[in-house]
Amino acid sequence: MHFCPTVLLQAGLFVGFLQTSVASPALPELQQRGTPYERETSSIAAEVDKLLSRMTFLEKLAQTRNIGGILNPGVTYDEEFVEAFNNGLGGGSISPGNYQNPGPAAAAVINEVITRHQRRDRNNIPMIVVADSVNGVTLLNTTLFPATLSMAQSWNIELYSKVVDSMSKENRALGIHWVLSPELDLALEPRYGRVGEMYGEDKYLVGRFGVAYVKNMQAEDSQGYVRVATTVKHWIFGNSLAGVNQARLLGGVNDFYNLYIFPYLEVFRETNPLSLMPSYSSFDNIPMTSNLEYTRDILRNELKFDRVIVSDYAAIPQLQNRQHTAKSLQDCGIKAIAATIDHELSPPERSGMSTLATLEKNPAIAKEVHEAARRMLTLKFITKTMEQPLADLKNVNKTLRGEEAMKRNMDITRESMVLLKNDKILPLSKSFLSKVAVIGPLADIINPGSYAASDYSTGTTILEGVQKISPNVVFSRGCFRNNYTNFEQMRDEAVANARSASVAIVALGSVAAIVDGNVNDRTDGEAFDHADLDFPGPQVELLKAIVETGTPVVMVISGGQVFTLEYAAANAKAILHTFLQGELGGDALGEILTGKTNPSGKLSVSIPRRSDILPIYYNHMNTDRKEVGWQVTTDYQAPIVDRLPRYTFGYGLSYTTFSISGVSVTGTVSKTGSIKVEATVKNTGAVRGKEVVQVYFNQSAPEMERPIKNLVRFTKTGDLAPGESTQVNFNITVDDLGYWINGKKQVDADTYGIMVGSSSDDADLKFFNVIVQG
Amino acid sequence: MHFCPTVLLQAGLFVGFLQTSVASPALPELQQRGTPYERETSSIAAEVDKLLSRMTFLEKLAQTRNIGGILNPGVTYDEEFVEAFNNGLGGGSISPGNYQNPGPAAAAVINEVITRHQRRDRNNIPMIVVADSVNGVTLLNTTLFPATLSMAQSWNIELYSKVVDSMSKENRALGIHWVLSPELDLALEPRYGRVGEMYGEDKYLVGRFGVAYVKNMQAEDSQGYVRVATTVKHWIFGNSLAGVNQARLLGGVNDFYNLYIFPYLEVFRETNPLSLMPSYSSFDNIPMTSNLEYTRDILRNELKFDRVIVSDYAAIPQLQNRQHTAKSLQDCGIKAIAATIDHELSPPERSGMSTLATLEKNPAIAKEVHEAARRMLTLKFITKTMEQPLADLKNVNKTLRGEEAMKRNMDITRESMVLLKNDKILPLSKSFLSKVAVIGPLADIINPGSYAASDYSTGTTILEGVQKISPNVVFSRGCFRNNYTNFEQMRDEAVANARSASVAIVALGSVAAIVDGNVNDRTDGEAFDHADLDFPGPQVELLKAIVETGTPVVMVISGGQVFTLEYAAANAKAILHTFLQGELGGDALGEILTGKTNPSGKLSVSIPRRSDILPIYYNHMNTDRKEVGWQVTTDYQAPIVDRLPRYTFGYGLSYTTFSISGVSVTGTVSKTGSIKVEATVKNTGAVRGKEVVQVYFNQSAPEMERPIKNLVRFTKTGDLAPGESTQVNFNITVDDLGYWINGKKQVDADTYGIMVGSSSDDADLKFFNVIVQG
């Protein structure tokens, strides 16, 4: 009998949260690629044990370390820097670092380093290459997809799955066997700088995209090897205090289960992520990197997660210098290994794990280091790193930027923009296109966001997208993104251009990277939290000046965040949020502006009216927002309307209209049953288009406060022709309506509301009651 | 042997959190006042049991109800309304309601209602009168003290104790035997409307004032009866989400113990509050009114609190209509009684307790109703309500507004204002006083805040205070408090007045009640949360216009909240925050302006620079505010300086200067030891004054994130003459440096920082290390 990992994954061995009581798997047949590691036994677990039995404490400890960021610009690297990690002992993993190096050249250097270290290693254990992977591979010459948040606006899981499949192939082709994604964080706090890296504010939506990422990134080859291991992260994260990077999360055990780990439970149920990363934050005051209860106990004992837990970059030393919960660097290492952190990302001089080298005699530490090495080696076997640690450089160009990847990129880019307002101007008629003024500091750049491999030269900008659809385009930047230098002159030039044009396309927003050399333009991204959600610098003033010309304004937003849009919502003729686009953003925008593509994106994050009434997420508690009391509303106390979103989760316009009719919902069901929801979606407008059908639920009288509504299912229709209908069907297990109290799941016999429609706004939903019987 | 309650309180019987294993107390000798209740036994517990044994289920249930708000303006009341409570069965307590009725007249009506109900009652049980008591008695003709927040600015526990003693006597004189204070809530969220009712943001400071309140309000008479029972509330409250009234609190068990219940633990350790009120909010998603873990189990089982738990007004029905955690009104009642809520404040038609009338046969409910009645009857015995339920109207005028109370009021009013800025203008010289323009919509009103008994006619306004010190005062309102009606004309008149004056005193702020008939002026107070911390309406525009006249501006702030003061801090010559003053606010202000009184208040709440970077409290975690990462600070991302307070906790200026020198702090101590801190405070300036010496601590490497510093001791010196010194001494038990993990207190052997100085700002503190040995 041939036990390949595929079978064993299905049998539960690789399923972290199930008991791993089945027999050890046999290794798949080895391909003869000249890898120096020679297998001795026929099961991964036995192989790992054999290897461990020959390893010294220090050799095991080396597996806990990452050799990070080794490449400098120009594919150079400093050998001394690399040797500084573990005093040349090597590490468990290696990362290329700099994102602006060409993929094949970088992979060649990494191959060399791995090979050299492996030759030195008594046990011939190769390092595994680990890298970020958000918009694609974090090296150049690869396909640059939109950022995570952008792709989530598509609400198209099928398409996203294909995109991740392409990302996975390109990563593997470059020797990257392990990626530090997906982010299962909840984008509950728009002031936080990393929202662009997340899927959105809703735990269910995040879960669905997360499942798609893990399944497709970890796709198995014909022998059952995992192509590229994933890292679910950041365990746990959602709304750090006031949106401050690395600030703590407030919450208790009920928030933990019902909110924060919801996407993880979905991912664990349906896939087998091979690693997990704790967040920088503390939860209920205990740092997640050293949290014995919420990290070690719940993951290892309750959820049976036996895969690699990898620290976030420098999170271990930060126990001392940020959270102040450790006395020394060694104390940091002791606390992290006690929380069963297996692998550390840190610079050499700040490694907590390295400091454990002197503690071989401590049996608890020796045991945890052994376990960490076991998990790391297992990861290497499952990903075939032991046999094929290197990039196959001869064949790499067959994979990178292939036709299939580029088509998938174009498809998802078309669906990852959200039309927020359209006052009968889009698509632009020929007369509008006859003379277009493109204005704004976001128009002439590629804006892919943080952790994207881009030199900001490859791809189509907003300006270039418009140039492809109009014979007569004048461009003026209008202002700098975040400073007033030369503003009057730049604005006046833009105003003049707008005056002479039929339409003004005004591109405003923010950047999360140093896009065109201007360091101070960066107002979003990791550590770039923004207390104020207005557009940076003089951008709104520029918009006002253009609006005042009387030329109709189409506002195009670019940035991995939401902005307050009160002026634009009242004064622009149309607003299209493009979020963080990849290399094809300009092309897709052009198609949308002309109507060649009908926008079908829906918001996965709510847009507030002001910055001081957060949180704004749609699935709040009844008590969180609706003010009662004397009901005297003055202009000063936050008026109730100000606390409502300007544009809510699930919202997005199309050039056509849809009806959702004939909705039927199971009326009565048992606790173990399931609810069937059926509806007919019809394109009732004049052009082809896709609709996202959303199903929400709430509960009448649970034992704890539950949100006013929660997304429970969604689907995106195919491209419907005018007049065309399609049937959508959902099956909701009653168990999905349950919740956790003190870590125990319960489902109540109660009346539940089921809402079906086209956004999370009550006005867009049809309401049904379902009685769940005891 | 004569067992009076005093003895038994000391013996621990009345100490809620100790095991009540001592024998039942004997009743004190009854005074013969013709009360209809006749005692049969000689101990309270036995007396209560005897009484209970004769009571039906419905009679017990009646004890769980409050007959609330019976009086209308003009001391009228609607008998039908009163009879609607419990279908005429009466209740356990009664409340006068309307705060604008004269005390003696209201008490006469209440006496009558109590008597009528008591006569009807088979068991002759009187109702107990319960009322709010924040600035004093909530009826007119009593002493109107400053609001709680204002008095806390004094940091003068001794003086506050005397004030509460006066409040207590006035309450009792009017037959009020039970008050719904103190608020041990933490003012962590300045956008919340009820900050004016709280002591401040710091848990230790709140605890100290809370202890003083309970001790002095509950002062015992010569026989050991408690004069007026107190209610510690709201269990638990501090920072409802975004400052929204009744929104949930985020947090877990560690926040619960280390932060929220800290003041309660202080109060329970040192006093015996006879009741407690849960908050409207939920904590970790479970409403506190029905929270079995955080209310019932921790209070009843762990802290052994066996006193009355009284619901907040309508909090029980709100389980259904706000939190949506109950199916029906009866379900609300069931959930509340299960959480051992003993007594309900609710309108008759929305009483959850009343709906339990049909559930006599349910043994769990019958048992809890029995327990609730037991606790209520015990409260009535301890407060002597059983024997003297009525106000002694013949003698009431001897007590109300007595000389002692008025003196104490003046003393605390002088210390309850905080001088925030003084650019060499205060105290005002005679030349300034020769012609004063008083300007602003807060100048000509009494502003005592919410839950204050005031008809807004009694007392000295800011304007009147200035008129007492200057021969030549012109007044112009300048604008309405919260609307732009007639603004230009009003502003121009004020500008003209300012131009012709030597100094402009500009009084801005907010009101939390309908002060002068203008409903829309109310922008603070319960249900009046304010997302934006700017001054309401055109007030800042008015200030700018006055500053631009060039006449020096002394800004006087009035309101139970903090405001963003960026313009004022840069442009006013002086800023004095008066918070919510009682009837003597104008007089004290006049004294401060002339220098007759040297201001000695210190902030108990931090003042932020903007509204979108909250929280701002001083005792944050290291990770909460200081941004790291790339350290590229742009103008847009919240600049780090913007996240620092404009004026921090513990800060306040004086007309003199002080040195704190010769500080000695114990260097090494055992876990069971205590740390001695000694210092010399010297008045180094030219006028008499008082200084608040503050001691903070932090810990080097605890197991959880702890605040960067926490207040651990403070004291206020006496009035020091120029050149005069005094010695201050603090004794800090090492146990006070500990913290709770998962509900268990621990004290670590570690290095602790001890900081001694005049505010929470590092620049005002001297630093010492203390080593606590294992």
C-alpha cells in the first residue's frame, strides 16, 4: 500500500486540530534530483525522529532560526551578515529579503547559500526558503497581482483560488517553499496601517478567502507533496487599541472564540496550514508570542495544532523592549519556547532563540527545542524541501509570468474595484472621452501596497489606463500626496486643465511604500497608522478646486485603506475605489470607465463618515451604536447619522441592476439540521453584470450580546446578460448559527433572522425568520 | 453584652467580602419614635428570618421593587402612577424623582406615601427612600457642592470626607436612607457623557475617593446604625466602546481584576458598602446585569458580597430591548434574579422582577427572591429604616445648609479648579481688574452637571464671581453654547467689549442638563456622548475673535469633561478649568483670580490634543502609544506628539512653586515587606500654597503587560507659607505592587520603579529603583 501525504492529509494526520493517532506515513518516491539528503526510513515521522536522534541540542536549536533578509539591492549579499546567524551554524529557514531583486537572480544566490550551509551540516539538512506572499511572489519578474484587500473586494472565491494557484507555482519555481500568508486578521480598525494586507472586516469573509489561500498555495503535487507551505497569521489580530501598530487587543475569552479565531476555525476545519504566526499584540494583557493560554494551550492542546509556530519579525526580543514582560533577551527566548514557538524571525543580534544555546541542561527547554526541530523538519519533509531545497533555475522562466497567471491577474483586477457612487456619468460616453483631464498625485504611479514586489515601473497606471481609452488626455498632478510644496501652482495648473476638459478624473489616496522616492509620502502601511482618515496633504483641497470648475468629476481612489469621503460623496459625479492594484490596474480601470467591464466589486470594509466615531464595522452589537436615552439629538453630540457608515460592508454599484426575488428560506429546523436558502437573481438592467448575493443572520435572544447581523454565506453569480436569471442556493448548517461561551460552542433553540440581499444594509435585504427547535 | 452594629462591622459581619460566620447581632436599643414596626428578636439576622418566615412569595417579591420617580415638579404626584407599581403591593424602596422640588416638601409627601403603604402591609415593613447623591442631596434647599469630577481635582481626601459627611447628614435629614453613589467608574474615555459624575481616570485615585465616600456617607450613629447606605457602581465600567452610552466594554479576566474592579477591592477592604449596582454594559459580551460569572460568582462567591445588588434604571428590561439577550420581560427577570440582582429600578410597565409573580412554584426563583428580600430587609435594619423610615420634618431645617456644610463647600470649591496655563497674568493685578470684559455662554449660569439638585438660580455664576472682584465688568454672552443663531452680532458685541477692557475672561464649555431652558444646549451628560472633544457650537470661533482683539484672555472652562484646547493653549494667557461647580463656584473663582486663593487642583483626567487618538489616559501600556517601526514620521500619520496629552493626569499649576527634595526610597525589600518613601516639600515661591505629592510605580518584567506607570500613593500638603517645608511619608506595602493573572494575585520578585513628584509627567518625577526579593 502506497501512503502518500494526500491520503494522510485526508486521513487526518496532517490535520492539525485532529488527534494524530494514525500510523506514520511512508515517504513518497523520491525523485532523483541530486539532493544531498538521503532518506533512510519510509515514513516522515520516523524519518524526522531518526534525524533528531542524531542531532545535538545546538543543531536542533539552529532549526528554530531564520536567516533573514540576506539580499541587498542589486542581488548582492553580505556573507558576514549571513554567517552572523547562529555563528555560522545555519538556520532552519532562509529569506531573500529585498523585494526589488529579480526572482531568478535572487534564487540563484539563495541556492548557493543553502547549498553551502547544507554541505557544512553534519546531517545534510537544507534550509527552507520562506518569504512573504501578498500580491504574489516578493521578488521581481513575477506576476504582480492586486493586494489582498483589493482582491477581497471581488467576493469571488473561485477566481481568487486560481490566482493563489498561480502565486503558488511562481513561488515554488523560485525555490520558495513556505510563505508568510494568509493574514486572517480582521480589518476592524481603519486607522491601523496594515488594512491593505487584510481581506476585510468580516470574520466569515476572511475565513473563506483564507481557506482558498491555504488550499491553493498548499496544492499538492502528484506525489502528495505540498507545493508551498502557508502561515496563518497573526494569531490573533483585529483592532489594536486606537489602531496603533503593535498595541494590545482588548478582549476576553468570548471575543477570542466568537470573533478573532473564527477564520482560523474555518481554515483548520477545511485545510491544513503548515504554520501559524502569533501577532505582535497582547490579548487581555499577555503577549501572544508568550501566551501560554491563548497560544500554547488552545492551539496545541485544544485545537491540536502540531505545525510550526513562527514568531513575527523580532516579536521575541520585543517581549523585553516593547511589552516589557521579559528581563533579558534570554528570558524572551525562554518565554517564547515555553509558549511552543518553534521558529524565530529576528536579526542575528536580537535572537531570543539563539540565547537558549547555554540552556541545554534545562530539560524543559531541551524538550521544547526538540519539539520545535521536529516540527520544522516535518515541514521540510512535507514540502519536499529535504529532497529539493533549491529553485530549479533552468525551468523557472516557463513558470514566471505565464499566460495563465496574467489572465487570472486581469480577471481579478477587473473585479477588485468598487463603484461607490455613480450619478449617471459612468460609463463615460464618447463625448466625455473626447477630452479628459487626469488629475491627482495617485494617477501616475503603480500603487500595489506593502509587501508587494514592485519597482513601481512595471504595469499600467491610472493615467496610462485612461490614455488607452481617450485620444486626448491632459495630466496634472495637482499636488503632492502629503505636502503643500508648490501647491497653489500645481492646483492652478490642474484647474486650468479641468476647465478645458469634458471630464476630470481625479485620483486621490495614499501609498504604503516609498513609491517614487518621496519618503514622506508614505502615510499607510505597517507602522504608518493614521488617526485621521481624511486624505493626506492638500488632496481634498485639490478636489474642491476641481469640483468648483464645474467640469464633472470622476473620483478614483487608490490606497489600501478607507477614507472619509464626505465632500466627495456630495460633490463628485462618481467615486470608484481601486484599493491597491497590481500591474494591470490601469487597464482594468480603463475598461470600467468605458463600460467594457462592468464593476462587480463590493466593499469588504465599511467606510465611515468621520474618524472619531470608530469602530464602524457593520456587525456591531445593538448597544454599540444606537443611542437611546433622552433621544435629544443635538448637532454636537455625535449625531446618530454620523455614526452610520457612508458606504457599508457588502455595498458596491454596478452598471446594471439586479433583482433578488423568489427567496425561500427553511422555516423550522432542528439543531442538527440545516437551512436551505434559495433565490433567483435576475439582471434587470441593460448591460451584462455579476451580482454578489449575501446572506446574513442574527439571533433573537442568545445568552450573550451578538452582532445585529453576521455574514453567513455569499456567492457571486456568473456574468448575466440583460434579462438573464440564475438560481442561487445556500445550505446553512444550524451549527453555523451557534456561538461560544467560555470556549464551549452552543447552539440555542431560538428564532433566528435570515437576511438575503445585495449588501449589509437593511434596505438591501429581505428578512426571514427561522425557528430552530430544541 | 450589648452587640451594636459598630462592633459587628468591625467583627466582619457586615464586611461583605469576609465570610459571615459570626453569630447574629443583637439589635440596638430601639428609640421610641412611634414607628409601627415592632421587633421580636434581638439580632438582625434572626429578625429578618422571622419576618421572612411570615412573608408570602409576592410580599418578598415586592421587596425587589423600587417605586421610582414619584414626584413631579411642584411636589405633586400621581397616586395612580404610584399604585401601578406591583399593583399597589408597594415596594422595597421609593424614590422622590424630580430634583427641582424643595427637600422638606418632597420629604413630607414621601413620608405620607411610605406611611400609607406601610399601614397596608401585613408585616408593617416600610419602604426605604433611595436617591442619587452626587453634588449633595438631589432635592432643593440643600447644600449644592461641586460635582464629583470637580471635587476629585482637589486630591484632598480629608476635605472630601468632610463634604460627604455633610451630604450624608442632609440626606438622612430628608429621610433618604440609601444613595446610589459613589461611582467607581474609570473615566478612561473622554467622549463618554458621564465623565463629570466620575472621580477620574486612575483606579487608585478613584478607589481612595470611593473609600472616603462610603466611609463618611455610611457613618454610624451612636448606636451603630448606618446613617445612609451607599451603592458602589457601576460594576463594572470604564470605557464603553467609542464612548457610546451603554455600549459594551471590551476586556478579559485580566482587565477585570487589574483595572476595573481595583477601586472596588479597595472599598471592600476598608469599608462595607451596603449595595452595589451593575453597569448597563456587557463585559466580554455578557451584560453585567445578568452576568453569572463576573457579577454573581465573583461578587457572591469570591468576594463574599452579601449586600443588595440593585439594577441600574431599566437595566433589567434592557436585557431584552437593548442587549437582545432575553426573549421576554419575564425572561429578563429570570436572568436578573439568577445573577442575584436583588432590587430593580424600572418603570412599572417594564419591571422584570414583577413578571416573576407567576413563578412562585419555581424553586430556584423562589429561593433567589427569598434571598433578595433577605438582603433588602437587612439593609433596612442596618440603616434603621425599620424603626425610622420617615424624615424628621420638625428638625430638618437644623441640618440643611448649615454653617459647617457651607464652609466645607467653600473649602472644596476652592480646591476643585485646575490652573492649566498661566502666562504671568494670574492673579490679576489691580490694573487688569479696573475694567474686565466677561464673555462667553458659560459665564452667566450655574453649571453643576447631571444628577445635581439645582434650579440653576441659586449660587454664584462666573460672571457674579468676577463682579465681586472688579468695579467695572461688562458682560457679553458672545454666542449660544451650541448653535450659531445670531452669532455674528453677539460676537461683535463681545469683541467690542473686549477691546475696551483690560482683560477678557472668556468662559466656554458645555452643560449636561437643561440649564436655562435651551434643550439643544445640552451636549454632555448621560446619553450625551460627544465624538468630538472640541467646544460645541461657535465657541472656539468666539475665542479666536476675542484673542485677535489683543486684549489678554483668561479662559475659564466650565463643564464635566475635557476639551481639546490646542487653540487656547497657544493663545490664551491663562486657562483655568473649573469643571462642574456648585453654588459657590463664582466666589471661589473670584478668589483665585485675585490671588486670595491659590489654586491647588490637579487633573484627575488627561486632556488630549485631538479626538481621534483616544485613549489618552496616562497609565497606558508601553505598546499602546509609542510608535516604532521605521520611525518615519510624516505630517499625516498621527504624529507621535499628537498622541501625547496636552495636559496630563496629576498636572496643575499654582501661584507659587514647590520643590520636592531629599527623597528617600527603600532600596531592597522582601515580598511581605513595605517600601518607605520620604520627601521634603518646600514652598519655594512667594505666596502660600498646597502641593499634591504623587507616587507612581512600575515593574521591570512582569508576566503581563502593565502600565508604564500607576499611581500608588498621594497626599496633599497643608497650606505652606513661602519658604516653609513639610515632610511627607508614604508606606507602600509590596503587595500593592502586585497584579492578578486569571484572578490570582501575584507579586513578583523583580525590580520596580518608584517615581515621586508633582504630576504623572516624567519631567515632574524623580526616579528610584526598588528591588523586591523573592
